[in-house]
Amino acid sequence: MTRRVTMAVTAALVAALIAFDLAASASPNPFQAPPLLALGSGQAASGAHCAALPTAD
């Protein structure tokens, strides 16, 4: 295969993947998304190693 054929096949597969994703999923609601940075907002971190506070067992 030549580079042009490989590039065309790759571009077609990426376009098909994007089209499938747009058709299969609902658009995101920015008002329900968590904040990117919650510095000083009072919200506790969750879902990461920083949220696993040490326990006094």
C-alpha cells in the first residue's frame, strides 16, 4: 500500500468513528459537568488517590 492509500483509509476510519460517536451519544450538558478546577469551592475531591484519606485504624 502506498502512503496515500494508507492515509485515505486512516482518515476514512477516523471520520467513521467520529460520525458513529456523534450519532450514538447524546450531547454533553455543560451545566451538569463537574468543574475542572474546584479550588476553594468547598467540594470534596472524589474518585482519585487524593480522595482516599488515611484512616486511624
